[in-house]
Amino acid sequence: MSGPVVLEVAQWQGSGASTARRLASGAAWLAELIPAGRRRTVTLDNCVGTARGGVRNADVLERHLLAVRAALGDVPPGARPVIIGGDCGVDLAPIEAALSAFGDRLAVVWFDAHADLNSPESSPSGAFHGMVLRALIGDGPEGLRPARSLSADRVVLAGARSLDPGEQDLVESRGIRHLGVEQLTEPGPLLAAVRATGAEAVYLHIDLDVLDPRVFPAVGTPEPGGLGAEDLLVAVQALTQEFTLAGLALTEYERTEAGGEEEAAVLRRIVDGLFGLDRH
């Protein structure tokens, strides 16, 4: 990747994890790995908000959505936005912007251990990070809906392995393509799934819990049986070689002081691979 505009969006209020506040320092640390001339910080609230309509912190999340939309409005035409989160809810406005630019030529590849397809009614936690993809395909809570919905047949779930029953039903009823971890050990099936959408451009959502927790445990909702870091990078590089990259998000890093160099090394490898950096 060359020449992206990086937006640091250190939102934690959309997470349902008890350790969600760690997301703010995680976003800041990740952003520091990227050359300074390429990044901007979106100013957000750091307070607990009010629940509404089955969504925790709904008022704060709505303000954040407006702030991210405004920041994206300052991105030069043709530049690729890269979002450093924060919880997965930060991806609502960027994908909305990608849809505005590419329309039905856009597919979204959702690298995540979870489908994020709950509604406020079906969510066990009321956390918006588990609803954001549902909102993007046209069934979001008031105040947290995109201006333009993403067609469900333009979504590819990649590495999801913990779906609630209602999410699984929605995947089947709406024809959402779903590739398990075992199908991502080489890029062929993923490329075929994106080709089948008919899209020319891809937006890549990467929740770090798509990785196996033995590789990278510093997330709020780890799930066993995930991807290795190299598998993720090979998949991303294959996608960006064949399709126009509309944008990318890297989310859900919960930084801890105990993480140590092993955790940092995994993140550096991922960021270097995504951005084509050479630190040597």
C-alpha cells in the first residue's frame, strides 16, 4: 500500500468487553507504527454514554460517527483511508464513504472472529461492535445507520468462528458468503468468493481477534482456532493485487503493559506487511 491517509479512531464505547478502555491506548500505539506524515487523530469523547434502543453508549457513538464522517470529508479525493481503531464500530463511516465512491462495485471482506451481525434486539450485550455489519447491510439502530446500505451479497466473512444463532440464520437467509479459517490457509477460495460478488474494489475490515489467541491474545473477545499472522497478510496482499483497495481498518487491539515484545513483534509484522514498510 502506498500513500494512505491514516485516521486514528480510539473509540472504546462500542465494545462489550470489560477491558474496553484499553482500546484507546492500543489505537494510539498502532498509529505510532505508521510514518507520522500519513496519520491524523480523530478527536473523540472519553466518557460513558447513555443507552438507547438496546445500544449501550448510543449518544456517544452517534457523536463519534459524525466526527469520523467529518474527518473522512477532509481526505483528498482518490486517497485510501486506513482506520486504526478502536472497536469495530469505527468502520461504519469509512465503509459508508467507500460505498459512496464505488457503489455496487464494492465488496467488504470482514476479517473477524465474529460476524458482528446482531441487531439491538438479538444482541446479548448491547455492544455496537457486534452490530456494525448488520447496520451496514441496512438494519441498524436509529442514529447509527449508514447513508447508503451495503448489499449483503457484497459481504465476505473471513475467519468468523463464533456466530450467535440469529447471526447464523441471517448469513444463510441473506446469502452472505462465509469462509472459515480452514479455507484461508491459501488465498484461492477467498479470491473466488470476492470475484463471485462481481465487485471491482474491496474494503478490508480487520479485527485482530481473527488471529489465533496463541498468536495474538491482546483483544477483548478472543476465540480459539484463528488465523496466523502470515495467513492474514498473504490474504490481504492477494486481495490488493487483484482488486482496487477502497480502504482498510485495523481494530480491537487492547494494549497491556504485560504484552511484551512478542505481542509488539506480531503487530509490527502486520503493520509492516500492510504498509510495505521496511524498518531495517
